[in-house]
Amino acid sequence: MRAADGGIHEDGGTHISGSERLVTEDHIPAVLEAAWRRAKSHELGCARAINIRIDSVDSAAIRYIPPLPIDSKCYATVEQARTASCVRLEKSGISKMAAHRAMEAICNLRQSMRGAMVFDAISGERLDEFGERGVRISHMDCENEENFIKRLRAVMPQLGIDGAASPVITKLREALVLASKAAAVPGYAGELCWSDDPNYPIGYVASGKVYCRIVPMKELGSSVGGRVLFLWPGAPLAESIDYWQRQPVLVTHEFRKSLC
């Protein structure tokens, strides 16, 4: 589902919301209803252009991957959180220049991107040529939502997660699934992201070893968010983008212990 205001995305509409699920056919009606509700009652406004598409996926083509280990860090200010995020990226091997260029790129966005920018993890050069659209990570979900949420509650009890449909669990589930898929390509170095939802000032830093939820990554009420994916020099860019955008992936609920 893609939702926008002022027309569809391709005609200059302003992005409001996007979501997708990878489910069996019997779950489609419930997923469609949830997508419609999300598009019509989002924090960024009521969408006037809603595009809902259903694709058939060959079950034999689906890859199963484990979720990244998960952690959470809270800071007193946005500035402290962003500084700590850059330090965390640098500790994973990403250069200081690349980390700061990525941070500046998101901070300087005029409006939220639908996808992600792809940066070289050492030079900080932007590698993709998708402009304001970015690379859209797609075709993914958790393998078993009920078990996935149970494991999230078990490993993150400090979040007080309550209810499968709560905003906190929905956003965390979606972000962790996306980050886990992003990390599954050869040459992946890390990720920096924060939400565009005005009431959700939370983001994360990820590497191949851990997904770390960061609070607060922006001021409450801000409607601009973004994402940068890092690749090591020489990583296969075209193959990585193809995997991110087209490879069907289900993330299992086999959580590993956080290494941070």
C-alpha cells in the first residue's frame, strides 16, 4: 500500500504512508482492511490517493532469514542521540565522514523519501541514482506474526509492548523486518534511519551484528524522516538493489542475543 496527498506519488503527491505484507491468501482480506485504515488515519493526514496492489509470490522463491539482534538506547536530547548514532556507525567500521554525510543527508531532506539512499561506507558518496525516490526495500514480512511479537516482548520487556496492533509494536516489527532484510546482502555495512511519523521520534542504527533502536532521533512533531543504507567499497550495487526491491523474504522469530 502506498498513500499520498495531492495526487499519486508519480504525479508529485506528498508521501503519507506505505506498508506491505507477505501473507497467505486467506489473510488478504484482513491485511487489505488494515492497510486501508492506516492510509485513512495516519499521523501525517488522511490520504487522498491510495494505491493498493496484490502480487502473487512463488513460495519456492521465498528466502527465510533470522532477525537482527535487537537493543534499545535512550538519550536526553536529539543532538545526543544523533551523535551517539554516528559513533555507533563508526564502531561498525563505517568512516566518520560517511556517517556524518548520511546524518546530514537525512537532516537536510525537505520531505520524507519513499525509499533509501545508498552510500559508500568509506567515501560517503551516494551510490544510487534514484533521487528523491530512493531504493524501496520491498517484498518482506515476518514469518509468523504472533510468534514474532511474542519474541519481541520477551527480548524488549522495557518497551511495555501491549497488543499486536499497537502503534509501537507495528512500527518496531516493520522496522526490524526491513533492517534484517537490508542486512542480508553481501557487502552490507549498516543503516541509519528515523521515522517520518510526527508522533514517533524514534529511529535506529543497524549493522550486520545488531539493530539498535534510538530515542529520540528527531523532535516530536517533525514529519520528515529518512533512511541511508551503507555498502562496503566494491560491493555489488545492482545485485544489492535487486535483492532489496524484488527478493521475497520472510524473517523468522529466532532472535539471537544482542552483541552490543
